[in-house]
Amino acid sequence: MANTQQNYFELFGLEPNFFVDQKDLSSKLKRLLQSAHPDRHAQGGSQQQMLAMQKTTRLNDAFAVLKNPVKRAQYLLQVEKDLDTTKDHTVNDPEFLMQQLELREELDTISRQKDASELMGFAEKIEQMSEQQEAELGDLFQQNPWDLDALKVSIYKLQFLHKTLHDIELAEDKILD
Amino acid sequence: MALLQISEPGQSTEPHQHKLAAGIDLGTTNSLIATVRSGKAETLADANGKHTVPSVVHYVKQDGSDELEIVVGHKAKEQQAIEPGNVISSIKRLMGRGLADMDKIKEFSANKLVESESGMPGVVLDNGIEKNPVEVSSDILRTLADRAEETLGGELGGVVITVPAYFDEAQRQATKDSAQLAGLKVLRLLNEPTAAAVAYGLDTGSEGIHAIYDLGGGTFDISILRLQKGVFEVLATGGDSALGGDDFDRAIAQYLVEQAKVESDDRRAHQLAMIKARDIKEALTDTDTVDVNFLDWSGQMSRDQIEEIIAPIVDKTLLSCRRTLKDAGVKVDEVDKVVMVGGSTRVPLVREKVEKHFKVPPLTDIDPDKVVAIGAAIQANVLIGNKSDDDMLLLDVIPLSLGVETMGGLAEKIIPRNTPIPIAKAQEFTTFKDGQTAMAIHVVQGERELVEDCRSLARFELRGIPPMVAGAARIKVTYQVDADGLLQVLAEETTSGVKADITVKPSYGLSDDQITNMLQSSFSHAEGDMGARMLREQKVEAARVIEAVTAALSENGKELLSEDEYAAIQSSLEQLNQTSQGESIEAIENAIEVVEKNSNEFASRRMDASIAKALVGHEVDDI
């Protein structure tokens, strides 16, 4: 009996795992939506249409989580260890905290100067750091058993880098205006 | 309301019945209606062979008479130069807008704008009539629908109406309201560039990354889509819902007005300048110079000259293109095709600049005026259930971020722009005063940080929060956006379960009651027949529900339900069967509701099972 709701991995027919083939995920989403999307139920009654909207919403939501390494890692810890890592960040890593401050300052300076090419260079640097961090996070998830404290810190670091990339985009918007 | 009939996707329950459906492009300057006939989508012409209907309405009122004659299209447009005070054009610019938004376009409008009761701008005509934008659009829609119903020889079962992708909530809702007022069933609001992509994609079978550049009379949209095996996936969309070919005209008119030294309050002269400007722009599409006589001024204008005047407007559209590509995560050289949509893309400078920007020659194979209506007709035909074996699927996004006002007048984003729809997102808030029992929720849309720079969509209150210390309440605010891009907001205090919700109706819009009243005043019902008809309809509905649920139970009820659940549904069915023999409409209605409530979880599991099947049997293809 399909009584309990499937988790996001199960929805896509996947084992809970940090490593997700993005191409496969995206093609599965399309197959699932072919069946679930409200447009495929336009001739059904209002209950059927409401359900189709709910199912599609959940699929879109699941896809967004599984696509993003930070959200995927957080979700995986929640599913497997019932651990909420979305709140309360206490990172006791002075070196990283210092680096964090320096990167923020660098971005502030570039934003003030409105220097587009400087900003591009900075973005590339952060992207590279972000890729490295993601690889490190992947390594941690491959260890058995998981070192939960190390995972928390690693997720937080990646999250910080993603946030910085987002802020770079906002700064770019401002330069374009 | 068919219940539990989870038909296989795309399968029509009655395969041989062809239902009438149409796609409507409700444009700022021109509108069109199209339908699929014998497998081919085509726009419908009037008796004179004209396909486009100018989005112009002439309200004719004879002196001393209450009769109002509504003239839509070419005839109304002809009257524009003769009695501009009784003719309304470019009404789409006012849809979902408040009077305060109108400053920019007031000057060149022949009509006086006032604030009406609903907060919408009202257009006051010389003959004393006042019309709001929803009513005017509804008159245009009715004219189009009449044309389709005459041509096709039957009532339309549903329509797909296109809207600019960059339309916000208020503008979408206003569009849906006007369709409702025209007595039309809206199958879907479809974004114009997505409709164009459908027309192109299905016509040519082309795949890959497409940029749809859509410059209409009053709106500009740019959408980046990925086309793959019948799936049209919008990656990002952007634009400006108040920028279009009208702005070219206005810039040229401004030049004329300056040359002829027209007084700034001479509305008539400004209106004439707009008409003249449009003629000049069109003439210079094919020739290099044109002689101009405007009031006391006469002279020559060259294409170079008007290109200089309009270049800043075109450049503004290219800036949007750049941003949207960035949002889509697509580099300019990854774009395989650029499709031109909208009459304003006929302007040579637009084509030149777009080609230079995307580095590919833009496609204009399908008439840029008709392509949107054709795409809408194809989608309408699928949604009404005429096409059965088709895999076509449109995956769209929200164009603008949806947020909520937080402390200090800041807008916090709940759903960021370009998120695929339908989608729901929740955010938790708390009280900031001890004993606080209510919380105001202000729903906003836009990209800016300050609430005052965003569009206000709705305000509502969550009341009855049990008194607690500050910060103890947990207020979960959920935004749900449906496939039309329309928003519903739910607020709930989770420790106590106190709830409030709102279907977002724009601050400048019509309430459901207002629409019902307007509809009722336009139809007259024979009271006595109504009751009998409603009872008959309820009985038919009850029979349908019983049949559907019984069939579903025998198909996989045993598999998907516990014994108790099964029994509960079974007994509510028996109850409904008995009640439906009686004469009480209300009792039947209630009994149907009970069945629906009891079987909702079952329907949900049935759908899950059917969706899960989509993953099976495809694995081989992927290797």
C-alpha cells in the first residue's frame, strides 16, 4: 500500500545518494511530467486537476532539491539521519571565517568600482572554489560511516560560496543598469 | 465534475467527439482568433477575408437612447480619426493597472481616465459612457468568439488566451476576468512567446535552444526555450510589459509635435500625431524617405532619421535579452534559432539589431502577426481533448519573483523568477510583540529590494493567533502558483492551526461578486426553470460520480486501500445513491462532497501509481 509519501529520491526512482546524474534526472522529470502535468488532465474533473497540480508541484520541488548540491546534501541528511542542517550554523573554523570575510570585502570593492571584467574574474574564482568544495562534500558522503560534523561544515562552506555567486549576479545586474 | 476518472494522459474519454476550441491572441493593437481544422491550425477571417481584428472598440450611443452599440475592429478604427472621444484603443496597456501607472501614456490618449469604484482606471467617453479595461477587453473577446462560432457552426467549448510572458499577476487575472465576462471558458492562459515556439516547433520539427523575440504594440517579451521531443521547456523569460511598437510611434509623434509646435494640452493634435507617426513608420519599412504633412508643418523624413529616434528603445529590448540569457544559463552562441514575433519586428532596425545580437538571422517564416494565435490554437486543441496520441507538453515559468513584505519595508522573495510552474513554496515567520494575535500579510511581485518598488498584489490578515510571547508563534506562509501563473496564498499558525487564505485578486481588479453581477445583468434567467434544471444536473452529476468511483474501486481499490478506507468509500457511495433518488439539490450536493472527501486520498494514490508507471519501460531507451 502506497500510504506514506515517497521521498524525493524515490519519486525519481533513485536510491538516496549524494551522486545524482543530472542528465538522467532531467529526462526523468520530463517523463514524469508527461503523466502528471495539469495539461495532461485538462479534461478531468476539478479533483483530478487539483491533484495533478499538487503532484506536479511536488515533482518540480523535488527536482529543484536534487539538482542543487547544497539542497540535495541537506535533504539527504534529513532523509537518512533525520538531521536538519538548514538552520543554526556554527562553524568553528577560523581559517574559513577569515577567508569568508576577505571574499566579501573583495566583492564589495569590485561592486563599488563597477568593474565588469574584474567581477567576471572574481566569479570564475568563486566558481572554481565552489567546484572544489562540492567534490570535497562528495568525498565525505562516500566515507562510511558518515562524519556528520564534517558534513555539516562542508555543506555550510558550499552554501556560502553559492550565496557569494548569487551576490555576484546581483552586482552584475547593478553594473548593467 | 468528473471524479476519480484518472484517464491516461492525453486520452479523451469520448474519442470520436471533436470539440470546438480556439486560441486567442488578445493584442494591444490587433487581435486574432485561430482554430485547428482538419489537423491544421489557422487564423479565422471575417467576411471580407481580413484575419486581424484591430483591438479598437467604438461605443455608439444615440442621443436620448439607452441603447449602446458596440463596434469592434476595423469599423471602430476608422472612427478613431473622426470621433476619437468615443473610441478606445490599446486597452491592453491598462489591464491590471491602477491610475497611478498611467502617467506615461496619458498624454497621447484621446480618452479621459478616471479612477473607478474598483480602483481600476475607467475610460470616460465623450458620450458619457465609462468603461473599465476588463469590460473593453471582454467586448473584443466576444467579437472574436462570435467569429469563431459562426465560422465553425457551434459553441466554443474552451479557449486558450495568450498573455505577454512578462505580464504580472494583476494583468493575468484581469485577462482571465475579461474572458469570464465574455462568457468564455479559459482552458489556459498561455505566454505569447511559448505559443510562438509551439507554432514553430510543431511546424518545422526544429529542436534545440530557441530565443523568441516578441515585440508587440505595447509589450516586449523575450523567452529562451529548449525544444526536445515535443517538450517545450521555458528556461527563462524576461521583458517589459510597457514597451512596444507604440513607443516607436510615440517617439516619432513627439518629434512631429515639436516640429509643428503643438500646445501640450491639445489632445486632438496629439492623437493625430500618433496616427501620422504610425503611417510614417510603416511607409519607411519599404522606402528610404517619405514626405510628411502634419498640421502646419511639412517636411521630409528619412529611415535614418526615424532609426535614430527609435534606436534607444530597441537597445532597451536587447538589454533584456542579455539578462534573460543569463537567467537561462545559456550563452549567446548556444542559441540555435531566433524567432521573431509581433508586428513591430517588421521594423528593419529591429531585425538588424536582433541579428547582430544573437549572431543568427532571425526566423520570420510564419507571419509574425499570426504565429501566437496559431500556437494558442494548437494548445487549445490538445487541452480540449481532441488530440490523443500527442506528447506535446509545455513547461513554463513565472516571469517575476513573488515575495512578501517584511520588517522595514523590505520584500523577501518566496518564489524567485523563472521557477517552473506549478510550484508551491512555504516560508516561516513569527510575531514580534508579546500577545500579538493578528498578522498582516502583504503579497508583492517584482525583483527590487524595497516593497515600494515592487507591485502590490494583495494584503490580507491572519487573525486569531493565540496570545504568546514574541517569537513563539510559527506562521507558515505558503504560495501556490498554478499552471496559468495565478497565485494563491495560505497563512497558518502551525502551533494552533489557525488559518487564512486568499486567492490573489489584484488590488486593481474585479471581485468575483462584481463579475457575477455583471454576468447576471447581461443574461436574464427564467427563475422557475432554474431549480428544475439544477436538480436534474445534480442527479446527472451524482450518477457520474457513482459510476466513476465504482469503476476505480473495482480496478485497484483492493490494492491501494485498507479495508476500512474501502468500506468508508463504499458506504458514502451507497448514501449518495439513496440521496440522489430524492428531490433535494442541497442533500445531493452534500452527499457528493462526502464521497469526494472520502475518496480524495484514493484518487491521489491512483494518480501516484499512474505517474510512477512513466518511469518504467523507458529505461532501455536511455542506455
